Amino acid sequence: MSRENHVPGSVFILMGIKKGEGMEKTTYKWSAYLKFVAFSLLGIFVFFINVPFPGYEIQLGIWKWGAVPAQSNVMVSHLTNFLKAALFTGNFKAMPLIVWGIGVYSIVDLFVLRPDKFWHTTKVAAVFAVFKIVGFGLLCFAMLEIYLGWHPGFMGWFFEPVPSLSDKSICMFIMNSILVTISISIPAASLFLPLLVDYGLVDFVGVLVRPIMRPVFKLPGRAAVIMVSAFLGNFSVGHIAVNDQYKTGRMTEREAVVIGTSFSTVSVGFLMALANNTGLNERGYWNLYFWTAFLITLLVSLIGVRIYPLRQIPDRCYPGVEACPEPLIKKNILKVAWKEALDVAANQEPLISRIGYIMKETIGVLGTVASGTAFFATAGVLLYTYTPIVKWVGYLFYPFMRISIPKAEAVTACTGAAVSFVEVTIPALLVTVGEWSMRTRYMMAVIPVTSIIFLASFVPCLMATEVPVKFKDMVIIWVERMLLSVLITGIFAIILFPA
């Protein structure tokens, strides 16, 4: 339902700015107020408020499914942990099969549902489609090994322990550390995403921060909520949210690409894993790490939006959709924010319809992520473990890395920077064992987050949306962000951990 079709109610009256200043006397039904306030508060609670939970065991009769340890986390993460324990880490190992089923959907999507999108648009899209097919083949071999304990002899390399992965096999590393997590966290976050983006919250906050977001980041104010929800939820939250905003005319192509590539970083869960593997957590640096990583991400993006290729992406709308840009507000900003939020809430579809729409979009994203991640993560581990290519790429960052990192550790840190383009958790594994300076540990935990883009699941996830981002541009953006991240994070490391 469009805003133009809104029929005013007769219960509440909102007094705004005089005619000619952007607002007029407007009437709203009580349901508009209720939807805006209730759904927004619920969305904030689910995504942003840490809730301590005691440890518990999932049990059905005498059958024990799995245990969840005590923790303080946001509700979306609690739901993710519950599902992971019930469907994977406990006695009921259903998630690998579910991941495979998602992979099946990706193949059906390739050849039946949306063949034109993958085979008849660009050569890059067609190549990625081939990668997805190969990735699905790897998922099939993984199913044989996990459930039947058998795999073909020529696939032994996929199931043998790899020293660089802490003696896990490539198969189990990808399944346990990546695929299962994202296949649960993406739909879990998407289930509650309409509470944040569809009933006025992003519009309300967007108006309030518009004076900052537009001049500083060249983005609409509503991008702030998407950015924070992605940071606390998952990069997929940002991708699905900007996809929806772009397709409804509320963001342009440039704005959607900028948020998708420069603000939708990995979740708090990934940050926690990086902090654990680098030893920052056990040394009491979690809060310092979390907030400085967030700040450095913003500083890098502040520069990135002003250079090629992001600055040259056109500000055009989704084909066939009328633009719905944020108007310029100079006064009465709180009243304007309140009215804009109520406009959205009053004209929005029922919550169940929006959840259904978002979940439908999520399934398409998940299909690409499952098969694409299986391919890219495998290729990345092979390149890192058995070839010098990753180390060679790492030398690109050596001059910047030496500013803050000791010479004896600089090559390893550069290798970590390069391999983060493949998979975001691998750099931390380089400093899990042995004696390393705090600067290097800090660097290996921060730069995979602030560089944002990586092949294992981020790239397939973003390319599965309707946001018209080019793979070439993502590579360039990653190089730029990594160079800036190494430089800025290095400065922070020198200040926080003086030699």
C-alpha cells in the first residue's frame, strides 16, 4: 500500500508544521500509533538489548537434544543459539541436512526459478552460477561423509585434518564454523527484521540523524538503523534490509551499494569468535575491542564513500519504482520524525505479511549463500594452505603493516589481512597458538571486521539480492578498505598497546 493511498483516520490528530514547511495537520488511527510504538520497542529489544540467560538443556521427554551455556546476549542471538543446540550441537544433527536442502533450492533457483538472473545478465553472474554448482557438489559429498561415514577416495583432501584449521577438515570447518551458523542466524534475524525496518523506526531515527548521515556519509538517515542492526545482528540483516529499501524506492542504487559493502559487517557473534581466537577476551579487552572495531569501521567508511568506485555509482532507483527520498528538514525535526514514522506505520501491510515477504527474500539469499560459501571457503582454504598466492597478496599491505607491527610478525599479519578476503575467521587462527604481540593479536581481530567484504558468505549473500553491485567493484572496495583498515587500526594499536 502506498502513502498516496492513505485514508486518514479519526481518532488521533498530530499537529505539525505550518503548510509550506513540510507538514500539515494529519489524522491517524490509534492502530498507527500502536504499530509504530509497540513494534519499534519490540524490535529494539530483540536486536539491541542484552538479556542474560542461564544455561539450560533442551529436552523432549527422555530425549536430550542439546545444551545451551549461560550467556548475556541479544534475543536474536539467543534464538540462534537455541536452534543451533536443538538442531546441530546436541544429539539431533539435522542442520547439515537442512543446509544441503538449502543448496538444493539454490540449484532449482539457478535452472527453474530465476535462470535469466544467473545465466543471461553478465559473465560474472554466470561464473558465480558455476561456482554455486561446484559448491553444491561439495555439499553432497559432505552429506555422504556426515550421515553415512563414506566419501569417494578422490575427495580425501576435503575430509582430512588441515593444520592451518586447528586440525579440522575443510568440510567440518566450513560446515561447523560457517554454514550452520549463517543458515540459522540469517532466517532468525530476518524473522524479526520487519519490526525494525517496516513500521516507522528507521524513518523516525532516519529523520533525527539525517543532518549527520547525509553530509558525513552521503547516506539517508534511515541507513543508521540498518547499519547498527547489521553490526549487532549479521551482515545478511543489512543486505536484506537494503534490498527491501532499494526495491521500494527508499534508497538509490548508490546508497544500497554503500550500505551493503561498507556498513553491513559481520555480527557480534563473529567478533566474539575473533576475540576468543586472538586471546583478546581472556585478557579482558572485549569492550575495548568491540567499540574500537565499530569506530574504525565508521572511519574507514567515511573515506571510502568519497573515493572510487562508490562515489561514481549513480543515484538511480530500482527499475519501475518511483523514488521516495528523504525530504530536507530544517526545523521541527522531532515532529517531522514522528509524522514520517506514523505515515509508514499507517500505510504498511500487516506484520505477518511483511514477515512472509522478508522470509521469502531470505530463502533466495540463503540458497546462494549455502552453495557459494561451500565453494569459496574451500577454494580459500586450499589457496592459503597449499599455495603462496595468499602470502604474495599480503605483501601489498606490508609497508602499512610495518608502521605498527614488529618485523618478525609483519609477514604473518599481512597473510592474515589477505586471507580475510576469503574467510573472515581464518586470520585469528594464525595467532591462536604461540607468542604474539598484543598489537598483532588486536590487528588480526579488527581488520577482518573493518574490511567487511569476504568471499565465503558475504559476497554470495549480497550478490543474491537485487542490489546491482559489481564483483569488480567489491574487490576494489575490499583492497581500499583493507589498506585503510591496516593504517587506521595500526594507529589505534600503537596508542592502545604502546611497546
